[in-house]
Amino acid sequence: MASHSLLLRSCAVLLLCLPRYAFAQTCWRDTPCTGPDEAAFPGEWESNMFTPSSRIVTPKAVFDPETGESSSLESASWTSTQSGVYYDFGLEVGGVVSIQFSVLSTDGGGALGIAFTEAKDWIGPVSDSSSGMYERKDGALYANFSSAGDNTYAMPDEQLRGGFRYMTLFLVGSSSSVMINNVSLELSFQPTWSNLRAFQGYFHSNDDLLNKIWYSGAYTIQTNALHPSTGRAWPAPESQWLNTGDIGTGNTINTDGAKRDRTVWPGDMGVAISAAFYSTGDIESVKNSLATLYSIQAENGLLPFSGPPLLATNSDTYHMWTMIGTYNYVLYSGDVGFIRGIWSKYLAAMNFIADQLDPSLGLLNITGYTEDWGRFYTDNTSASAQMLYYRTLVTGSTLATWLDDTTGVNSTWLESASKLQGAINAQLWDEIAGAFDNSVESRENDTGLHPQDGNALAVLFGVVNATSDQAQDISTSLTKNWTPIGAESPELPGEVSPFISSFEIQAHLLVGQTQRALDLIRTSWGWYLNNENGTQSTMVEGYLTDGSFGYRHDAGYAEDYSYTSHSHGWATGPVTALTEYVLGLSITSQAGSTWQLAPHFGDLQHVEGGFTTSLGKYSAAWTLDNDGGYVLEYSAPEDTSGVLILPESNRSGSNEIMVDGQSVMGYSSQSVESDSRTRLYAEGKGGKHRIEVR
């Protein structure tokens, strides 16, 4: 029996024993409710949501772990001679558990053990790993009893379980028998929302799998939005786990994962910020994460590798992800005041990274700051660091322009970006492979390593022109890493990284290889979503190419397969890919004062979706007809403007374009060889409009 005896108290009615505040309000405990009250786009697509309608949830089923047979949810019972039962909540959940149970008999007292796991692989009396102490497991919680009678166990807040699908109950101690009368859970994530289903974005298509994938990404983002007082404790406790870490400012904060690390990681936000904006619309959590990172900036300008209490350091790449994330936050929110308030810190961060440029190569040299996302083969001139620096300079220039900076740094940074772009192509491009080398060092040693991260980011960040043959070569090269269940990352052999694959699918879409992107989304994210051993509701941190969940088992996780996070925000790239590229709707300046609509069809027949900013709602929908034409409808706030990049009809002869029922001319065109359709360019106006291309 564990030495950490937990609170156990008798109670006649479960309603009175639920955690404090559970019925006083529907936000997390006494957190102010600042989230939206209702969904911005209610409709049939809400049936694809995984998000529960209430903050109090109950299991969907209970099973005998030995036989696999289901039991009654109302009265599961067993004796000490049996292995107990396990409850399946049907999806990823996290928070504080309450259990009402009756001790039917006991020979002297014992305890009800409680263990948790996200994946089915670790159902049993020992929880999967979350504490970060690889030499030991998380173990279980225990509810002690000394006599027969009715009891209610309430999990201590400090040991809330951040992410799990399965909960195992078992008996230890003297011979006893128990009956479980009721199990409930108070969800702790998305703490400032009273209505957890009040999404400010939506997506829907004729492909049910893609719909489910999009909403699993949205739900992942939700489970990663935490109250800053409920992060993972560090240093870790000597046994079990604690989620009492103070991880930042505000009342809600964006973290890397539900189960672990429950900490702010800037690289993860490179994917999660956009996904949050397009799905839930929760950018308050993003702002608090960024504010936290800038608040602990080092005197030399270096931004942290992770937020508190872990406070990892010495990563140039994650330093730059924070800076890129700053741009993304201001783009989506229009909150120029935020960047104005930290501009001196931002300038210090830019100076820090600029000082690492090697003038003899024209490339960044990250010696001493090589911590990264878990990849192997990180060299001083790693290609991915160069791509990130290019993006940092370009987005920094835009931020300076938005601030009306008069010092000239916007033009200086753009000039530096142009020189860097030339050096990257001169020093790292492998013409024969049609891809960038991993680094100058890798090139000199003829390793033949062409990384997934550096090449995907080269296209996504514009180091390579998306309409060029070079971009097509990169897209083709990336497909050589594909397996039946996802893209193997050459820089992390034997493993699939949904983090880096999130950039790859967007790169394929940018170069017009829509079908490649859709195929990879289905084979990778679709494989996990349909995997009965996973959560079947969220997106996993990573997995092995053999289909097991031992992500980074040999790259930092000490062969602990159960440590993998099964709800990880860095994996949510399909949310952005499907909204911004397949639907085609995105914003191009602060809060959407300008926008772009550029749909990509692939093998789909119908797609619709939308999102909101402080300026209002944006939505679009396109439907192909049987003759090769299509109808596109969109709506944007009246005082906004945009660019329409429209695929031509597949019909023979010249296209007829009707806008709001009237035939129009004046569309310029550009051929995209990788796509079956030429693109038509035109200016777009705010308001509601209907375009027919025939």
C-alpha cells in the first residue's frame, strides 16, 4: 500500500462528494470565465467534435482486464482474488476523479488502487509514465478503508491526472470485496471556458475521416490549455506524480501535452498557435505562453528552451520559434500592443541570434545552443536552423512595419534574409538528391542525410519559391521517407514525428501537391485516430514505424514506451493544413484586415469552414460539379479585402467566371505544373459573395 494515503471520506450522496465548485460554475474551479459562450458556427459538423458538453464526465464502459468482458457501469464489483476492473472514458480526458464505492466485506482493511493510462497498452495497476523520472513508474493512487460501508474517494487536486482514457481500479491489502457505484471526472483543461464546445472555427468536407482528424486536432489543443497552477511539478516527486507546477502567467496557458510535460515549449507552439486560431479560437492561452517566455529571457537575449518550472535552456531553434510565434500571435489577434510592450526584449532576442551568423559561410552557427525537438544529427550549421532564421528575419521585419518602427530594422532584416537565402541555397542544396543536406558538416562528411525538418521548412517558410522546380523536387524527395503509416524522419530513424510531418503536409500543399498532403494526413493521422490502442480522439506526440508507441525511446526517453504523450499540440498540423490550404482561407495581416482564399481540391468534392478574429467571422465553402467546374462561396467582414487564387475549371475551352451572378473579366492566371489546374488571380472584397467557375 502506498505511503501517500489519500483522502477518503464517507458520503451518502455522490452529488455532495464531487470536487468543490463542480456545480458552482462550469469553468475550472474559481477561474474567471473569459472564454466564448457559444459556437461561432453551429451546424451538422458539431457531430464530429470530441469535446464533452459538460465539465463533469463519466466513463463509457467498464471491463474485466482478465477476460475483456464488460460489466455494469452502475455496479461493477470484484474481490481481492481478482485483478479488478478498468473503465474506458471513450476518449482522452483529464482532471479530478471522484469514485463512490461500497466495501462489501474486509478482513481488516485495505485500499482501492487507481491507475491511469492514455493508451490501452498500459492498462493495469501501474499508471503510464508522466513524471519525467524514467527509473520509476508513476504507480497508482490509493483510497484506504478499514471496514465495510459506503465511501467516496476524491482525488487530491495536486494529483489530478492530466491525460488518460483508461482508469484501472484494483484492491490491495487484506481480503476484501467492493462494489463501484459511481465514477465521475471533473475536466480541468480549457479552464476559462464555461462552454467547452464553443469553438470559434469549424471544418467540414465530404470525407468523414478528414473531418474527424480536424476535430481531433482541435480537441488536442483544448486538452493542452491548462490553468497555470496545474503544470507538471519539477523536480519530480519521489513517487507518483504532482501537477502543482507554476508554469506561467494568466488564467489559461498553452502547453505541450495533456499528460506531460504540461509545460510551455516554444517549438510545439510553432504548430499549435495556428491550429488553436483556426479551431477553438483560443489565443488567450497563446498570449500567456509567450508572455511567460519573454519574462524569463536571459540577460544576453536568449529565450528559454522551455518555460517554468523545467526552465530548459540552450536552444537556438526554440529561441526562434518563440520569435516566430510572436508574429503568429500578433497576426491572428491584431494585438500590436503586445509586441510594443516587449519590443526591447524582441530586439535583444534578434541581436542574440544574429550574432551567431558565421560570415565566412553566410549561415547561422548554433554551437552551444543545439538543443532541439529530439532529433539526432544536430550540427552547428543544421539546415532547419537556417530556415528558422530566415523566417525569423522575415516575420520580424513585418512586426517592425506594424509597429511603425523608424530605425530601419525592417529593411535591414529583409536584406539579411535575402543574403541568408542565397547562402542556404549555395551551401546546402543537393542538386542530385533534389533536397537540402542536413548541414555543411553533413555535406562534407557525405552522410547523405536530407532531413525532413529542414526541407519541409524550406518550402513552408519561402526559402524556396513554392512555384519553382526546386520546390517540386523537395516535395518528391520527402515522399521517399513515407511508410504505410506515416513519414519516417531521417533525422530520427525508425520514427514518425507528427510535429515535423505537420510542416511537410503544408509544404506539399504550397507546391500544389494536394493529393500528397491528403494522402499523408490519412495514412499518418488517420492511422492513429483509428488505432484502437490509442485515445481515438487526440493526436499523438510520435510513434515508431513498426506501429508501436515508443516515440524517442532511444532519443531521450530511456526506453520508456509509456512516456509518449497521446495528446500533443505539436501534432495538430492537419487543422491548419485543412483550413488554410484545402479550404484555402487564411488571413494575411493583423486580425484579418486582409485575407487570402486559395482552395486546393485534391480528391475532395466539397469543403467548408471558417474562423473568427476580433474583426468578425470569416467563412468559405466550395463544391465541385460533375463537369469540372465549381461553386465557391465566401464571407468576410465588410471592411476587409483579400486575394482570390482560384483554380481554373477542368472543362475544355475558356473559363466563364460568374461573381454574384454576373460574368466578369480581368482575372490574371498562372500555370502551376504540379497541379491539374491553372490558378486565376483576382482581388476579393469583404461581404458575402458567390463565385461560379465553369
